[in-house]
Amino acid sequence: MQTVVAREVHQVISPIAHPRSQDARIELDGVTKRFLTPSGDVFTALEDVNLVAEPGQFCAVVGPTGCGKSTTLTLVSGLDRPSAGTVRVGGAVVDEIPSGIGFVFQTDALMPWKSVLANVALGPVFRGVRKKQAQAEAREWLRRVGLAGFEDRHPHQLSGGMRKRVALAAALINAPSILLMDEPFGALDVQTKAIMSNELLGLWEQTKPTVLFITHDLEEAIALADRVVVMTAGPGTIKAVYDIDLPRPRGAVQEIRFEPRFLELYQQIWESLRDEVERAYARTAGGPR
Amino acid sequence: MSTVALTETAIADAARRRRRTRRAVVWFARALTLLVILGGWELFADEKIIDPFFYGQPSGIFDQLKLWVEHGTAYGSIWLQIWVTLKEAILGFAYGVAGGIVFGVALGQVRFLADVLGPYIKIINALPRIVLGSIFFVAFGLGTTSKVLLASVLVFFVVFFNAFQGVREVDRNLVANARVLGASRWQVVRNVVIPSALVWIIASLHVAFGFSIIGAIVGEFLGAQKGLGLVIATSQNNFNPDGVFGAMVIIGVVALTAEAFIAQLERRLLAWRPPSPSETGLA
């Protein structure tokens, strides 16, 4: 309990912008994950995955559906353990949920019975911050994601894009040094997605957490990330890693798509991704393996 | 602009008027249904098509209720009988609900406990638990204890199964999210599991209160010194169907009042839910 209180005090003085150090490095070393299916078969989701995300790096993982992208995130977050290999966060092997992690889920993970304010305040409340202080922090974060005035609403009263903002604020309020995002904007319409991507970049540039961003949208990956990792169709392995040398700050993600360098990178990575997408599609369509 | 506003109010007025008319028609039809049933009963009893000796008569039931209110029953005033039964039912309800929630959440959370105790709970649930009333009567006698116990056993299983199911249905995503945000196991239970199981638990309360009244009445039936169950048993022994129906009317009124309270509680606790059109139908 003592240590929690100490951390909280630190939190109050500086709610954002911790200097990022080695504690934000993500390292997967020979990671394999197997599941037992209900029928008793063994299903290999990840096979010998080696992946490094440097502190403060925005790392996007692309791959066809069902290639184990999401599994990677649950392993890094400590919600699940690898069957073989090690996952390290900040040099320490992950054997429980590490502190300093934020997770934005694919579907809404907001408590429908709590107000927007209470949802965002959950992180500090769980860490033992007093309710009033937690709510003040939450109010500030809602303002930052452009939802001032919506504190007393319930999630079902908000649009999909607004709910995503709440989820972002709820994850970022803990000032995570690592932000895990599992196709966070997958369910949004194209325009909302573009707006949310810009806002995410704006927020990320303020505190520079290490981001592991899962998506199946290559354009989104290139527009946002410093590094794009291509995964093979299941069992997931790392096929190729591309460093994105587009300058930062990127500006509007809608416009960067027309830059010649963007198109060049897109073509290059798509070459690699296409085979995997086709293989995954042939499999789900019942075609030859 | 003004013509648009005008037509809008006109449309709104028309819709409101239609709704009011419909409500009036529904209430009229309801009153008519009651009148037909009670009137038919009264009439057929007068004509001896239905034998009032066995099946009573609305006017007889009314006279019986009046007699109870004015002169009391053989065991004291009618209000005392209602109070005794209500007290037993409420106590049984409270114990049963508390036990059901605690065990339901515990077994829903701890897989091992559920696997070990699951079959036994199923067996006990399959037994006709009302028979336990006899055991409680022998063990605890004529007082309130045996009735409260019977009522709480009946209530327990209803609430338990719903709480258990509710805990099992909790969104895994919400639990994962809370854990990543730093929640301890207890914080997860308090902030995620119980609130989301509450929808299931509250749904069971409607049925559970009915069961608590059944428990109290049957318990009194088996042996008591006071209470509506005893009033019914006495009426039965005196070949007085009006007395049985009269007590039934009283229980019905009590149960409906309790139901209204539970509905109120439900609205308060589940205020966060988006309004669903189905809820307005039977309100």
C-alpha cells in the first residue's frame, strides 16, 4: 500500500510527461503461444515471435485477420502468458500485469453503468487516489480529448467516436509509459477514424509512450507509426519490419497519404503483406492451403 | 419558419392526443374485464350454476373482508395477521437475497468452488424444498423462525442461480480493462462483476419476493399461532371458501405493493441503462 501512495504523490505533481527511459522498452524473444481449443486440439497462435519496440517508439503491427496480432498484446499486457519464450517490458520478464501500461481495446471496454467521468477516473481510483483528486484528473483528461461538458453522460449516450475518446482518456490518465492498442479505431467510420488518428498522434506527441498498435489497415499503420511490423497468416510470425522515415510531426493523416514517400513505402510493404492476406483469405474461404 | 413550427406542434399534439385516447381505452377494457369476471362469478353463484358453498362468491368475500376489518379474526386483528406474515416474508427475503448474492458471486468467481459444489446445489434445487417446511416446523416450532427459514430457502435458490449466471456473463473485456488499469481482485469484483451481475440479480427479485410470501404462508399453514396462512387454514377447516379467497385478496394486494417497491428499486439501481421500448409495455 505504501508504495502506491508514494507513486500517487508523484502523479499529482506531474500528471503527464515523464521522461521516457528504458522502462518503456518492449521485447518479445522467441515467443510462442498455443491454445487448447474446446475440441481438445492445440492451436498455435504465435510461433517464435521476436519483436522489439524501443522506448517512445510508435510501432504498428499489421497482418491478416486471425494471425495472432491481438494475442501479442495480451502477452505484453500480462493478461496471458506465453507458452514458450519470454516477454520483457522495461527489461523485466512479464509474469503479472506490469504497472505503467495502458490498453485500448478493440470493442468498448467502458463500464456502461458508470458516468463518463467515473469511467475515466477508474485508473486513479484503482491506484488508491482519493475520489475528488481522481475526478479532477479525469475532468482534465476529458477536456484534453475534447469532451468537456459530457462528464455526466453514460457511455450509451455517446457516439462511437466519443466513446473511443473516453477510452483513450481512461487509458492515458494513468500516464502509461507503454500504450497497447488493439485495432482501436476498427469499428469507426472512415472520417471519424481519420479525426481520431490525428488526435491520437497529438496526444502521443505530448507524452511519447511506447505504442504497440495493432491494425489490419496498412495505410493507418504507415501514417501513424515509426515502425511497421508485418505478421504472417496464422500461426503468426514476424515476416518483415519496416522503418517509416516520414518526418514528424506528421500532420493530418488524410493528407500524408498523397506524399510520394508514403506511396513508395505503401507499395513496398503491401508486396510483403499481400501474400499473407491472400493465404489467410484462401484458408477462410476453404481453398487449398 | 412559423408555418413549419406550427405543423410540428400540430403533429405533436395529435400524437399526444392519440396516446391519451389509447391509454383511456386500455384502462376501460381492463375495468370491463374485471367487471365481467366478478359479475359473472356473482351471477352464476346466485343462480347456483357455481356452488357458492365450494367456490365462494364475490359479495361473500367482500363481507368476509369487512368482518375481518371490523371485528378481527379469531387470532387478533387482521392487521396483526398481515404484519406477522409480511415480517416473515421480508426477513426471509432479506436473508435469502443476501445469501444468494454472496454464494452466487463467490461460486461465479471461484471456478473450483463451483465445480465442487455445483452438483450438490443442483440436487438440492431439484428437491421439492417446500417439504423442508415440515423439518423447520419440527425443529423450530410455531414461532416465526421456521417460516423465515422456509421463505429464505425458497428465495435463496432463485437469487443464487441468477447471481451465478450474472457473474458468468460478465464481459471479459471489462475485467481485462479493469485489471490493466490496476484493479485488485476485490476491486474487479466490486467495480465490474457485481454491477454487471446486478441486472440479473434484480430480475430475480421479482420472482423471489413471490417465493418469500409462499414460504411464509406455507410455513404458517403447517403450524402457527398467527398469520394469514393460519387464517387460510382455519377458513379451510370451517368450509369457508370466502375466507380463503379473502386472505388471497389480501396477499395479492401485499404482493403487488411489494412488486411496486422492487420496480422502484430497479429503476433507481439500473438508471444507467438505455431506455428499451419493451419496458414500457408491462409497466
